[in-house]
Amino acid sequence: MLFRSEIRNLPGSNVIRVYDYTGKLVSEKITDSGNLQINLAFLSEGIYTVVIQNGTDEVYRSKIMKQ
């Protein structure tokens, strides 16, 4: 499973964080503005929260379900 954000052209570096249903950080990736995607194939089935930050500003938050 590959998560790709529909957000485009964020300046500078960005951080994609994935949290499980308990709030535990399960994945983190620092990326440039042209590659807002993260591989989630290793995760178990469940509900996760994806947060993208640009600097100190949160620019995206979404829940995803892996089946």
C-alpha cells in the first residue's frame, strides 16, 4: 500500500508521520516537496492517521484504513 498525498508544491522539506489508533508513531519520512508519498505495505490491517508537516505547520491530516 502506497500513500500519496494530493497536496502539491509545498516549499522546503516536509515530514510525513503515520500514527496507529493508539497514537503511537509507526512511520516517519522526511521528503522534499516533489515526493509526498510513503510506503505503508508493512503495516497491519487497521486505522491510521497520516499527518504532513511543512516546517512547524501541519498542512494535512487524514485517517486511512488498511485492509
